Amino acid sequence: MKGIAIGVFLAIVGVILWLTTKEVETPVVSLHKAGLVLAIVGGAEALFALLGWAKKADK
């Protein structure tokens, strides 16, 4: 359950960054692109945690 919560949290923060920081420029990394990466990683984390939880409940 903890992995699902972390994944959802990362996805929400990533989407917020992706939608709100399009015009912000930083010297190292674009916050817009970092938000998109966070959203994808968070979604994958939640999906894999959910699949693992379902597999464990199946046994």
C-alpha cells in the first residue's frame, strides 16, 4: 500500500510541475520536463505496486 501512495504522490507532483512551469527556465534542468518524468515514474511506481499487491493477494 505504501508503494501505491508514493506513486500517486509522485504522479500528482509531476503533473503539477508539468502544467505550471512551462515558462520557468533553470540553468540545469527544465522543470517542465522534470515534471513529466516525475509523472511517468510515479504512474509506473503505482502500477507496479498495485500489480505486486494483486499478485500477493492472489496466492
